[in-house]
Amino acid sequence: MKKLFAVSMLMLSSMTFAAEMKLNNFNWTLTDISSKGLKSETLYKNIERKLINLKSSICSNRALMWNYELEGKYNIDTAKIFLFYTKSSGINEQSLRGWWYHVAPVVNEKGVATVIDGGFPSFIPGPMTTEAWMQKFSKVDKCKEIQPHETELIEKMFNGSLYDEVTPYGYNRCYYMITPSPFWTPMTIATEILGRDENGRAPRISRDRINQGELEYACIEATTNRVGRFLGGASAKEKCEEFMSRY
């Protein structure tokens, strides 16, 4: 997969029956779900929730599972939106502690980037535009999009901590980046863009498709609690293998 550094957030080009959507920072195109007779409301309603422990699972693990499900079940290409918090936007209704980031799948519906976040049914009762989703979780009107050349912001993805409000790129209370679906965590974004991991090693995983090893690990965490992972690891592994085999 080759990176494509461009200026705008998303470039849309009209087709006869579909609105093609290309991500700005990557050579990645999202399928217009309407071209397949699909609606975002349907995807949101039917997304896998019974298998996933919504209360304790990590958002990046849920998102990886949902991207995998959406792409396999409906034969579409999807994306992810990563939202990064600062000290003034990292507290929200869903947590008494500060989150440093949140992530969810994104689909293209008639040329509109639409978030499918099934983790908070009462807080997020349906699909949302990326702008509305970011406002909902950050309580900020506008977040800054991180660009690949903004090395200080990319490097921050290795740290696992809140972003600074004041950086060489101005004052911002939240940041975001939209990536292809195979990116699992912020660290995987930084590794791919910088061409090295936090220890200086070259990337070892191709990001042209969702990695099966990462997916299995994500699934085991997302479908069990800590005790379950310790006592029932084999059972969780079997459940995840069954989930992965569906698609």
C-alpha cells in the first residue's frame, strides 16, 4: 500500500451510480454502500454486539472487529476515524478518566463519511457524520486533522498520552486522522507513516488488509474480561476463530 499525501480531508469524485471517496493520506478508496443497496442505519443496527463486551473492551479492538465484519459481510472497503484528546477534551460522559483517543469504523454513504460506532448504544444511537461524531465525543466544535508531515503529532501516537493543546501547528483542543481499515491502533499509524516503530525498527506488517494475528488478539480482548482471558483463553480463542471464519 502506497501513501498518498494530499491536501484535502477527503476527495470525492462522482461516478455514474456511486460517489467514490478517497482518503487524503493513503491510497485507499471507500466503497459507496448505497451502490450495493445498503444503508448506514442497517449496518449500525446489525453490527456484531452480542459477542463483544461493550463495557470493558478497548475501542481499537472493537473497531478492528467491526471493520472486518463490515468488509467481509457486505464486500465493501471501509476506513477508521481516530480522535485524539487534549486535557480539555479527554473527559466525557462515558468515562470518569481521561481517554487519550477513541476510534470507530467509517463507511461511505453517497459520498458522506459516516461513522458506525456500536459501542455506546444509548450515547450514540445510530450512524453519524464524522463531524457530528467528533463533536459528540470531544465537546469541541472543530478538531484539527493531523497531516503526515506533522512529525511531532505523529510521534505522539507512540506515547499513549493526551495531546498538547499548543503545538507548532497552533492551538487545538482535539485532533483526528482518518485511515484505511487495517490500521489497528495509533501506534500502527505512526509506524507506517514514519517508516519505523518506537524502537526504530522497520514496519513488519503490511497494511493493505486487516492482519489476522492482530484481529485474533483484538477479538480475544474485546470478547472477554480480564478474568475470562486468564481462565478461559482457549474458549475465547475458539469463539474468535469462529467469528473470523464467518467472513
